[in-house]
Amino acid sequence: MKVLIVGGGGREHALAWCAAKSKRVSEVLVAPGNAGTHLEPGVRNVQVRDDDIAGLLDLAAREAVNLTIVGPEAPLVAGVRDAFDANGLACFGPSAQAAALEGSKSFTKEFLRSQGIPTADFSIVETVEEGRAVIAQRGVPLVVKADGLAAGKGVTICGDEDSAEQAVIEALQDLKFGEAGRQLVIEEFLDGEEASFICLCDGQTALPLATSQDHKARFDGDQGPNTGGMGAYSPAPVVTRAVHDRIMHEVINPTLAGMAARGAPYQGFLYAGLMITPQGAPKVIEFNVRLGDPEAQPLVMRLQGDLIEACLAALDGKLDRFTLAWDERHALGVVMVSDGYPGSYAKGERITMQDAEAQDVKVFHAGTSLKQGVLVTNGGRVLCVTALGDTIASAQARAYESAQRIDWPGARYRMDIGHRAVARDSAIN
Ligand code: AMP
Ligand code: GLY
């Protein structure tokens, strides 16, 4: 069968690589893809943008695609799944109504509250006056969030009342996040360690993937501005067996039940961004309606089962009878970015790579392209160098060894991806 992956980042390279390994798959198309997917055996890029729903429908029909898997959230929130359904084409990802779990923070917070799912206590405000009142009443620290999709930039953590008021004014008066910031969620600051908990869902049943954790801050020691993710690893030791059970019972299962009860059964990847409190209680920070990026890269390195079979079972509503096998080893990915990211950065810099890949080491591309056959940078997050190891420390060492074999003038990366897991591991051994 033919599979179409929608998107052009590191997650989509990981999905395409994984799909190409499936025995069921004869060819993988990626729209629009990147240099990494272009170079991948069994994979072909097609120049259709990931938000061009009409173009994607046309492509899937023209190429007789049997299954489309959508990587990024924007086309899902815009209704790509609904459009494929209406045209009788198989598409894995939530409907627009279900994708509100990422598309609207206020919807999600109200949903969590009504389902009794643990999350930070919150208020929703639409005017600066309301914002001031909530800040005065709640006190600091607190977190100010734009309601809609703001490309990961709509969240401000405020340690004092002035910066909280500033964040409210910038969103509501200056429209810093455009329409996405016309409504704000102001919520309690949560203490603990973050984890990413990602499931495949068929509307009724959730099949959890292996656990993972990413590093959002740009600089070592988790300092500096938030990014899309500077690295990730799997498993995440903070998610112990007991925490795992609590997440399924307190967060994931009630989410699926609540969405089904609202007439919007959730089918697709569901990513719960969680804070695990020092007492081991999970609290929802956010939902994403997709696989994480860069969590997907270490996850696919550990996946031994067939992802395409899993997506087909989910579309059939048969995940209750499906299992996925995972490599026991640890996987860790280091994201190499362009100097300046998450602010502005140069594009078109020539990338050199010498023997960067080996057994159990894979370089997933994100912002790359080929210019007259030469590999160049084409984005903020450029590559994710991912390795497997018997321990988290050995996976980390192998990923960094490989990153050292890659260079371009503005190449930058954090040197401490996985530091929490490595510290826990050495504490145990
Ligand atoms: P979000 O876009 O909602 O995932 O927020 C981005 C990041 O901000 C999260 O990954 C957390 O690191 C941080 N964050 C968001 N909400 C909270 C909160 N209530 N308490 C502490 N940190 C938060
Ligand atoms: N790694 C965070 C995200 O995919 O949003």
C-alpha cells in the first residue's frame, strides 16, 4: 500500500522512515518533506504544502494513497481529517472538533475541569481589566497563555505581577499573538518534572507509546527561551509504573470518554504534556493532537512493532486487540539548530556530515533542503541526531559523538540533553 505523510519536519522524517520499514508499504510519499525524506529509500517528496488541504486531497486521490498520516497540528485544527473523510480517503488524525484539544486552550481547560481531570487551576479572561483582577486575586507565580495556536510562543511564565500584567497587555491590547491571543488562560504555576505521554487512539481505546521527555529551553541547564524542542529521550524515568497507571486512569481514559460523550471521539495521536508533581501526581499542562517533535525521533528508534498496522487498527477501532513492541534500550536525540533560533537565523548554509550515521544512530532531518545537490540549512531546527544505547548515558554519548561529525557555520546544540535521566540513572546504579 501507499502511505502519505503530511509535513516537513523531523517528526515527519521519523514517520516516513518508520512507514518505509513496514512490510505493508510499497511507497511512502511526503508532502512537502525535507532533504532527509528525499534521500530516504522508498520515500518520495511531493511539493504540496502541509496546510493546502485541497492539494493534499488531490494528491491522495491522484496517487491512490491508501493511508495518510498527518504530522503537524495546523492542518488537523483546520479540518484535514474531515475533508479526507468526506472524500472517502483514509486519514489518521483527529477531526477538527477533536483537534480543539490543541487548537483552543480555553476549550481544553473547561473540558479538563468538567471531566475532573487534574490540571492547573485557571481563569479565562478577555479584557485587560479582567486580567488585572485575576493577577491580583491569584498572586504570582502564574502562567499567561494565548488561547489559540501560537506556534509554541504563546506561553509566558510570570514571576512577578508587573510581568504578568505586561503579558496580558501584549496579548490583548498589542495583539502580539494575533487572533490566537484575543482570549487568555491565566493559570496556577505547577511545580514538578515534565513528561510527554503519547498514545495512539481509536476513539475508545488508547494504546500508550513508550514514555518520553523533551527539553524545551534553548540553553543548557534548561535556561533561556522556549523552543519547539532541543532534544528528547525515551524512556522517561519520571514516569514510573505507578505514575503510568495514574496517567492512564486519571488523564487519558477520561479524556477519550469525555470526547466520545461530546460527539467528538478522538482518533489519532494524543500527546499529553504533563507535570509530574513531587508526589507523583500527573497534571495536564496541555494536549497536542499529534506526535511530539522531537519526541517522535527517539520513539521510532525504539519501536519494534509496525506503526502502519497500528494506525490501520486505530482507524478500524481495534486498538483494544493491538500491542506494540519496544526495544528495551534507551534512545536519545540531540536537535542541532541554526544560530539565533528561536529568534531569526540564516538559511542556506552548507551542511557537512562525515560518517554521522552508524548502526543504531540515525540523523533525522527537519529544516534542510538540497540546493543543486548540496545539503543546506532551511530552518531553525535543522537535524535531530538520534542514537540507541543500553543505558541513557551510552545513548547520549553516541548521539553527541555523531553530532560532532556534523557541521555548518551556524550549527548550535545543547550539550546536556538527557541530564535528568542520566542523573537518576547514576543515582540508581
Ligand atoms: P504549553 O504551550 O501550554 O505546553 O506551555 C509551554 C511550556 O510552558 C510547558 O512545556 C511548560 O514548560 C511551561 N508551562 C506551561 N504551563 C505551566 C504551568 N501551569 N506551570 C508550570 N509551567 C508551565
Ligand atoms: N516537543 C514538543 C512538541 O512537539 O510540541
